[in-house]
Amino acid sequence: MARVEINIELCKGCGLCIEACPKGCLKISSGFNRMGEHPAEWGSDEMCTGCGLCAVVCPDCAISIYK
Amino acid sequence: MEIIYERPESLKDVRTHYCAGCGHGVVHRILAEIVDELGIREKTVVIAPVGCAVLAYDYFNFDVCEAPHGRTPAVATGMKRVRPSNVIISYQGDGDLAAIGMAEIIHAANRGERITVVFVNNGLYGMTGGQMAPTTLIGQRTATTPMGRDFRECGQPIKVCELLSQFEGVVYAARCAITGPGNIIKGKKMLKKALSIQLADLGFSIVEFLSACPTHWKLTPREAVQYIEEKMVPCFPTGVIKDTIK
């Protein structure tokens, strides 16, 4: 089991992590961050293997992974 | 639970001013990760360019100097000669390196200065509003080529790594595309090799990153990544272009 934490104030909602995730664990949040953007959100924790591909593609270094 | 990935120590915990999906963020991160892995944070100096990365000193947690208008390799030369034990990285964009700073980069490469150049190529001038750069693709629409770049009027895109690899002083020249996780990991290996060449005092090394500019390409971040794969990579082939130390 792995856990992904997204710093929503660093995230700009580009969606590249969603594209990179092989298990489809990430989606764009319906909420806003302080800059008025929709950040990425980590949803299904049962599927996540902690492969780290989302963190590799993130241009804003907003993702931390725990396993 | 054990942490398996977190922000590198060499990157300050601040929000960058780059647009969503910009490749600069990825290049900043892999550079910071390599500096941490090699344990050279106390002796690294990055020379920031003019362009979107002009405020890099706000993001890196090591010494950063700023040299406007393509004079980054000249400042890096001086710094490396005065302080040869430091690791000097010239961080440049394509407008900065291939247009206004072409003279500096060519002569620094020809002298075989022991510096590492990180070249972020997005095919246009990002900061000033998306004008044509020497690396703009044929037919690409920019603010100054609204009908698309024409060869007879504006020339061909300049392939900087191929151009510089002719010089004997250049020990390592490589190009990678910032598209998927695989290519980003490859780019990190290339940049690590370039920095280890500088640490071994062997010569000039350059790594070019084909980077997305969703704002001025007028695409979404996902479409911009596809644009790199479909349009930029055929013009700028990725891989190691010159490596005299195998």
C-alpha cells in the first residue's frame, strides 16, 4: 500500500501526473487552491503501488510518496 | 510508512512562476536531485539566463548568479577559472543561448571550458511573448511568424548540440525530450554524466532538453507533450550526440 501527498498550493493542475499514472489513481480536484486553479487529487489508494511516475513527471515538484 | 519520494533539498519549498506544464520545473527538479545525489550543493553555482528561468535564484537552494542576454557562458568561464574547484552550471534557454548568446556559447565550447551547459529548448522566446527563436520549427506559428516560419526568410532551426559537437573541447553533448517518465529519467542520467565530466575536469559538456511551452504553443499541457514527440523530436533527434568518454 502506498500513499501520495499533493501539495495543492504548489500544484497548477497541468494534469501530466494523471497522464503518467498507469493505475488511474489521480484526477483533477473540483476544489481550488489559493491561486484559483484546480489541483490534482489522489483518489483510489487501493490501486496505488507507489511507482513514483507521477512525481517524475510533475513540473512543480508538488508530489511526495510514502510506502 | 516510509517516504520514498520527496522534494530534493536543493530546491526551495516555494511555488514557481512557470506556467502549468512548463518544462523548466522538471529540469530544475532533476538538476536539484543530481546535485543532492552527488553531494555537491555547497560548491555548485548555477548561472541563470535571461528568459523564463531568470528568477531561478528564487528556486534553487544553492548559489545562483544571473547573467543577462546570453552572456551566461562568459560569466561561467570567469567563475570556473577563478574558482576551479566549484561546479559551474550554465542554465540557458534557446533564445538566450542560440540567438543573443550564440557568440559566447560557441567560443566557450571551442575553448573547452570545464563547465556544464543545461540548454532548455522550447522553440521560441517564452518570456517576451512567444516570438520566433533560431530553434523555431519550419512552419511553426509564433508572434513574429504568424504565417509559420519560412526557410527563405528566417533560415532553418539551428541544431545546437550537433553544431557544438564539432569542437574538440566539447566532451559530451546529448539531447533528451521532456515527455514521459522514461524520457525524463533518461535526461537525468545524461545530466548526471555531464556533471560528473565536469567533476573529473575533462571538458565542456552540454545537455539539451526539448521542453514544452503550452502557453505560447497555445496547447494544453498534454497536447504540448504530444507536440514535442510528433513535431520537435523528428527535427531535433534525441540521444547522445557526442561522447568521447565512453
